[in-house]
Amino acid sequence: MAERILEIKDLTVEFSTEDGIVRAVTGVSYDLHPGEVLGIVGESGSGKSVSMLSVLGLIPMPPGKIVQGEALFRGEDLVKMPKSKLRKIRGGPMAMIFQDPMTSLNPVLKIGDQISEAIKVHNPGKSDDDAKKRTVELLELVGVPFAERRVDQYPHEFSGGMRQRAMIAMAIANEPSVLVADEPTTALDVTIQAQIVEVLKTAQRETQAATVLITHDLGLIAELADRVVVMYAGRVVELADVYTIFNSPRHPYTVGLMNSLARVDADLEWLEPIPGQPPSLISPPPGCAFHPRCVQSQGRAVCRTDIPELKTVDDGAHVSACHFSDELAARHVVGALVEDG
């Protein structure tokens, strides 16, 4: 997996607000390999969505601003790329499935017209008939019944699950090499979530795209991801393969996420929530941002004064930003959460 299709390097993103500067992303680095699914997890406000939206030019600037960093897509820096060229990449080689299809789809345009438009923008020579035919094929691929009829319906005539299927169809319309899925199952009931997971698998199988899966749903991560980035307060705090993250976490925040999962096989009467609240990104706590909520940091001054750097643990593929990550090596989350391989 030496080849990288996308490399995020030392990305820092800020937002100007009336209350001060919000540093939404600070020094974030990760990469993406062809064909893999990279999961990005963390609580709301951890910066997981902003890290991808900013490099695609999808945050308002101002008030948002990329302060530093690179985002190399096939060797070209998206951060420095002219907007006209970036528009050719968005929806083409790089596509995004947005969190809320009802606000992402235009309510006054038919579903088919919106998907056909995405096709024709990146394929100027394609006729209206060919674009519509491709649209019907895409809707059938993602499991929309009676696609030839429903292609002429409006978003409000689709259920929430069907709208999300239409968004996935639009995202894969031009066979992207990188697919970004931002909370693709949010606000859907459990049964529909399971169906969308299968659609996402179908989409990746059809396009062979590398996928960035942004979510707070650890079940979705366990089902789909190959590697996992854990973010907290705008920083990457741990990165490893999905088996290691779930079964041998080496950051207290990751341990907290795992222990707060509902388990049908664990002999526990109560869940173990992470105490406290996420910090303000306008005035984050000194040192490690997680230390006010971390039992392991109690009585240790270094946690309150020094920001921990990402360092290798176990092997070169597993990194953690904790001063005392070695102490977690002997601890275990209750039971195995993800099977190896």
C-alpha cells in the first residue's frame, strides 16, 4: 500500500467568529490508498468533516480559512489549485455524499435532472438521452425501484433512504477515484441504515474508489473501514487499522469511545460514557485537550502543559498522541469488537 491517491499534510483550518478564532482543524495529517476505506471518527465538533470539506473548497471563505497545509491529490495540491480547476475535480475524480440529502438536493428540480446535470458537466459531449439513460442505470444500481419512472420525481417524493440512494448515485455518476461519505446514515432508522451500508459497498465495488467515511457511528466503521483516524478537538489523536483501533486502542479517548459502545455480549449493567464535554475550540485547555476528561492524566502535570505529538506505538502503522500510551498496552476493551481480517 505504498501508493497514495490522497495525502493530507499538516492541515490547519480556522473560522473567524464574533467570539474569536475557532481552530477547527490543527495540524491534521493522513493519507488514502487506492481502493481502501478510511474511517474518520470523533464527537461532533472534532473537525472530521471540516478536514475534507476545506480541501474540496466547500467551506465558506471567509469566515473559514486554510491557514497552512497541503492536500495532494495525485500529486497536485488542492489547497493551492485554482477554483476553476478544483470545480472540474469535484463531482468527477473526487465526489462527495453529503450528510443531509434533503438540503443537498434542489427541491424544485427533478431527481433525474440533477443527476444528469452532474454527468453532463463532466462529460460535455454527452447527449441528454445518454445522460438520462445513465441516470436510470445509476438509480437501479443503488436500489431505487421503478427507476425509469422515479427519475422524473422530485426530492420530496422520495423517502429519506431513497434520497440518500439518489445522492450516492449522483456521487458515483462519473466513476470517481476518491469518494467522500459525510455521515451517510445520519437521521435514518436502523433498517434503512443497514440498506445504505449495502449500497455503499455496491458503490465502492462498482467504482473501485478509495473512500473516506466520516461518521460518529462506530458500527458503520467496524462494518466498512480498513483504517481509522480518531480525531479530538481538531487533532488526530490515533490512527491504525480497524482491528487495532477496536481491540488495542492506545489513546484514552479511543478507549472511551470503545467502552461507551452498547454490547450484547458484555456483562455490564451500564454503559461507560466519557465524562465531561468536548472543549471549546476558541479557548482549548492547555496541554492535551483531552486531559480534563481523562482519568489517566490525573496528577500528571505534563498532560496539562505539553501537547502530545503523534508517535509510533506497536509498529509503524499505529500512531497515538498520548504521553502515556504505553500504559494502555496492558489494558483491554471488554472482549473483541472486530474480528481480525
